[in-house]
Amino acid sequence: MTALPKAYEPGKIEQKWYDFWLKRGYFTPEIEPDKRPFVIIMPPPNVTGELHLGHALTATLEDIMVRWHRMRGDPTLWLPGIDHAGIATQVVVERQLAKQGQTREQIGREEFTRLTWAWAEKSIAEIRHQHQLLGASCDWSREKFTLDEGPSKAVRTAFVRLYEKGLIYRGERMINWCPRCQTALSDLEVEHKDIAGHLYYIRYPSTRGDGFVTVATTRPETFLGDTAVAVHPEDARYKNRIGSTVTLPVIDRDIPVIADEAVDASFGTGALKITPAHDPTDAEIAQRHDLPLIHIMNPDATMNEHAGPYQGLDRIACRDRVLADLKERGLLEKIEPYSHSVGHCDRCQTMVEPRVSLQWFVQTGPLAKPAIEAVRDGRITIIPERFVKTYYHWMENIRDWCISRQLWWGHRIPVWYCQGCAGVIVLVDEPTACAQCGSSQLVQDPDVLDTWFSSALWTHSTLGWPDETDDLRYFYPGSVMETAYDIIFFWVAKMIMMGLEDMGEIPFRTVYLHGLIRDASGEKMSRTKLRGKPMNPSEPISRYGVDAVRFALTAGTTPGNDMNVGTAKFESGRNFVNKLWNASRFILKSLDEAGFAAPVTPALSQKPPTLEDRWISSQLNRLIVNVTELMEGFQFGEAEQQIYDFVWSKFCDWYIEIAKTRLRSQSDPSPVPYLVDTLEKSLRLLHPFMPFVTEELWQSLKQHLPPESRIPASIMIAPYPLADDRAFAPEAERVLEAVIEIVRSIRNVRAQHKVEPGKWIEARVYADELLTDLKAQASIIEAAAKARPLSILDRRERDPARDGALVLVLKEAEVVLPLAGMVDRLAEEQRLGKESEEIRGRISQLEARLRDESFLSKAPSQAVEREREKLALLEDKLQRLQRELSQLRSTSPDS
Ligand SMILES: [Zn+2]
Ligand SMILES: [Zn+2]
């Protein structure tokens, strides 16, 4: 039997246990038809690079759920996958090419796709490695990439079905265009930034020669594409202009002045220039008035042939020239500073150009309806609940989804154009000839689909859809979709729409949205690595170990709320791992010394347990009940916190310390069975949170147990602890909590008065209801507080006038310490006064907290209950402190 090494070295054991789990196939579930499986389809991280701490949080929370369900005996599938991230990946590879002085056009579509695949494969391996480093217990045998054959067939099938139902159409619509990426973007791929710009007032001379109409615009260069000036029909300033024309300067084109209710007469001059090809609002007005569209820009945002003398200029350079020319003609009335919101490409940060363009769209209205219903009727639960409103709002106002992208990396649109009869062929598999005219001259649409089109199918395409597979039958619908709340519309909403559309059934029962991780400065970890450098989890992992990092990520996490993660949290995780390690070493040593002959579980013990045995056992069972309830309510941060508090304080600081005294005096019964039992169950409770150190310690513990015990081969397949109702011992808890409070208060005084650690001090404890019980625990109090002589007396025997000493007011008792020469009345009065003030402060804080609506609605009910109990205790304590204080004052020699 090998003893545990003195210090925990995570690097040495993490790889060992991960390989062990993997080799034994624990991550791969069995299909057990009469059991309902627990399923998480991992929202696929982008292939664009290494994981950051945000991904690590996602993986940790999913792994906690998955390991917990596996230990509960559910057939558990966590299916990992990667997203090809169309535009983001293409930008990365293009940048690499640019470093070698090349463009994708130079090397061609085929070579570019080959290069991108090679890059993606390396990246997929790296992301898999990082997930494994984190301890993620995914079923790697089912790993999927969005561009794999299966998911690709699903994409083509879904496209064809929607097209045949009339829910996919091709049309000329206003879209967001990135001039650098040269592709359409969806509304969600546009990042709006506030820009300090200008409002330019430009005069358009009246064609009939009676003055000007002045328009205000942030983009003067677009006047080249104007097809009207619009005013409000009731605007008295312009009434006589309606129906007349003005002449655009420089290019001398006449455009009408029209009236439209949509014009805001209070903005600028009240006259609005209409550029329908380059502005979404203008496009709508133009449609109502049947105005022509004039494109003035090429796809790369240089000016085209409609820009007259400005043709060939970039849109930025064009603005300067336009302004100079207008000024020269006296047509630039004034310039005002003006800040406004401008859309930028989420992937490359180039200013987006609104543009009317021929694209493919999904008609989302009919898909959104059943998706709204599924949440409304409770088939899908969204946690936290406040995001339900956001979901409805977005879904009820959803716009048609532009799904075509002018990219090379992605799923090619399954549409072919016949050169013979100009027919459009939409098929899952590539056709060889046109069904209409027989021509084999078919040209496939050059565009690819929006990446989110394939992620929308992810919940079923990963399980084999459109084929009827065993996996699809058994594992669909999934249990939980776990992701950050900023992804709700990218993923969650689309998955619900497409899951319902393709499968006729919801894709998952619960949507759990976690908060965003922000760094110490509060900055959000970006979804892309192109901007800034988000923290790679392997840095803290190499310094603190995986378990400490997972602990830190989970600590304080509540559904939907952001949190900061920094060094202090990692250190606290590492300290906890070390505490657990040292406690285990002590217990294993005690177990060795007791020998196999000693009963190692409380059930086998013949002797009646002591008070502290019953206390720790009761506390442990209470913990099991709480943790189970918290896990079921997705309160993982609070569950971890409660296990931490139990292990650190109750088990290590109190039970083990008391057990040491008992072991030294070879008391009977031995605490060893309770030491072993509490440790073993704590390890299982902690396993989903900290898988590696718990496996290592559990395996060592297993070696020490009698060989006949029927114990599983790994903690990860051992059952999650269940509470034993018989273990609850409220009276033992009450007594031991009182003992702990007495010891703590004496220790505090010793520290305050700098009493040497080895020195014994006299103490008198006055109790009421607990008198007999406390008397029975005198030896524990004596040893732990270094209090001798210690007398435990009836509260009624106390004569405060004669105390002449330090009085500590506790929950169940008063402690009197006649520290000779140490106590002066004035100082004591001050201390009691200060303590009362402090308690008053805490009371008003708690009262404020319990009045705070946002706390009451966000915190778990247990936490609220705890705060209420705290308040009651503090109020009682304050009363007794006040009594002591008035006693002290009334007996004071000066009074
Ligand atoms: Zn871009
Ligand atoms: Zn044809």
C-alpha cells in the first residue's frame, strides 16, 4: 500500500486519470431503452482557435451536470463538436495568406478550401486537447464537425425541405454588407458602435430656381445615389415644395420632393435625402413611392460608374472630395458634431455598408410561431427566467434571415442553375442533368450558407438526422442546452425553430444560460481571438491544476449573471485542494494505524456514536440534501460553496481536530469509521466539480478498505451520495454548534489580548437549556480553547456584579473570562459598545438586503432563508449585549 505523497502535484495525476476513464469507456453511454437518458449536445465552439476562459466555464458547467447525472445512474451522453465558423475562419486564413503576400483569389477556391481544411484539422485537435485537459467527460467517439458528411447532408436536406415548403426564397433585399469580407452578414453579425461623427447640411438647389432645400446627413457621399428628398406632409416649411424637383449638385440629376409620414420633421432640417440602395429606412420609403434604386458602390466600397467624377475612389476618400466640391459651390451650409451608432463587421471590424443585394433568405415567421409556443406552454424551460421575455421579444419581432454568404468556407448552397432553360434546381444530391430540358450544363450557386444554418440543426444532425438512427431515436430530444446568455439568438432560438421544424419535437427541455466571464477589469472575453488576447485556460491550469481552475470558474456562478475570475479565485481553489489532500493523508494514516480489524464504516460499528460523530453525520446528510436540491435547480456555484464550507470548516477544522484528540487518547469508540465515511462521501459529492483530485484520493482510500467491499473501479461511476434520514440529529447539531461558538469566542479573545498559544486560561460558561449537554462536552471545549480550569454552570447562578471580568454573549451561553489584570472596565465598556454597533450595522445591512427585490428574486430560496435566520440571531445577540452593557454601567464604581 503506497502512502499519499506529502504535497498534491496535479500535473502528475491529471493525464493518468483522464486516460484511465477514456480507456474504460466511461464517457460512452449505453442505450438502455427503459431509462430516460441525460443528454447535452455541446454548443460547438468555433474552430477559429484556442479556447478561452469563457469556453472553460461552459465545459466545466456541462461536465458538472454530466458527471452528476452519470453518478446518479442515468445513461449520459455529452456529445462534443466543433463549428466551422464560416466567416471567422475565412478571415483567419486570409490573414495568414496576406502575411505571405497572397490573396484567396490568387490561389483559387479549391486550394483555399484545402488550406483551410488543413488549418481546421489542426485546430480541432487542439480544441479537443484543451477540453480533455479540463477533464471534460465527452463521448469522443461521437465527436462531430459541422462540415462532416453527416451534418452536411442534414444541412442540404433542411435547405431543400424549407425551399419546397416555400420557407426559403431568393430575393433582392437590403442586407448588411462587409466590404472587406465581401459578403452579406446577418443582423447578429453586425456590432454597433457609437461614433463621434458629423452632421453635414447640404443645399440641393431647386430646379425651378427658387432657392434651396437643405438636407442633413452623416454620409454626404451617398448623395450620389439619392432618388428623392422626403418631407413630412404636414411640414409647413416645405408644403409648397412637394411635387417639385431639386437638382443634385455636381452630377446635375433632378430628383422629386415627396411627402411621407415616416419623416421626422424635428430631425435636421426636416428634409430627408433618400438613398434607397444604401439605407434600410430609405429603402422602405422608396418602396412606398416606387422610387428607383441607384447603387453607387462596388462590392469593395469603392465608388462605381454611377458616382460620376468620383468613380474609383474609396468611400472615405470620396467623402472628402464631395465635401470640398460642395463647399466650393457654396452648397455646404454647415457642419455639426454628431455622434451616432454605426454597424461594424463583427469579424473584421470594417464599417458595414447597408446594401440591396440578391440573397437567399429563410422566412422565419412560420418557424418562430411554434418555437414561441414551446416556451409558452412549458415544454422548454429557460433559466434564468428573466430571459424568457427577451426570447419572446426577439422571436415576435424576428426578421427574415439572410442565409447566403459570399464566402468559400462553408456548406455550398444546394442550388444549381440550368444554362439550358434557366431553371433553378434545388436538390440534396448534385444533379447530373436538368429534369426540365435535359441539359447537363448546370452551374452551382457559388455562395455558402451562414454558419448558424448548420448550428441550428446541431441538436439532431449530430445524432444522424435525416437518417432514422438508434442515436436519434434514443437521445433526441436533449435534456439541457447550456450556453452563455449572449448566444441565445445565435443558437438557442434557431435550434428551437429548426428542431421543431425537422423533428416535430423540441430539441431540449431546459435552456441554462450562464453569465459571461469578465477579467479583473470587467472586460468581456471575446468570442473571437482577433481582437485582444483572452486568457487561455491552460495558463492557470499549469499553475494551479485543473481542479483549482474548475473550482474558481464555478465559484459564485449563478444563472445569467456575469462574474470576474482572477488570481485570488484560482489560489482559493488550490488552497481547497491542498486542504482536502492533507485531511485525506491524515485519515489514511489513521486508517493504517487502526488496521483492517477496525470497522471502517459507521454501519459496521458496534459502539454507539459520540455526539460529534452524530453531528458530522447529520451535517453531511443535510449537505447531501441541499446539494442535490441545488444541483436540480442549476445552482452549481452555491452547491460547490456548501460542499466547500462543509469540508473546510466543519469536517477539517472541527471534526478532524476533535478526532485527533480522541485518537491520541485512544478513546473508545474510535472516530475512524466516521472519518472514512465522511471523507468518502465528500469526495463523491465533490467529484463533478473537481474530478481529478477526488479520483486520486478515492482510489487511495479504496486501497485501504477491506478487499471484500464491493466498490466500483472509479469514483466517476460510483453512485452520487443519497441522504440517509436516520442520520439527522438536530439536538447533536445544536449542542455542537454551541460548543464551536464557545471555543471560537474564547479563541478570539485570546488572539485579541495576545495570550500565548500554550497558556491555559480560566473560563466559566453559563448555560441554560444546554447545560447538561455542554457539561458532557467539557473536555472538547477545554482542549480546543485551552481553557483550564473550565466550569460549566447554570445561567441562574451567575452574579454579574461579581464577574469583574470579560463577558462574551453567545447564542446559547455566556462565557466569562476572569482574565486577571487584563480587563479594564472602560475598555470593556468600549468593546461591548463597539460590538453592539457592529451588530447594529450588520442588522441594518441584512434588513436592507431582505428588502431588496433583486436579491429576493435572484437568490436561491435557501440563501434567503439563511439570511433571515442570521437576522433573528443577531437581534437576540444585540439584546443580550445591551443587557451586559447596562449591567456593566450600573456596577461601575464611577456611576
Ligand atoms: Zn468583415
Ligand atoms: Zn434546364
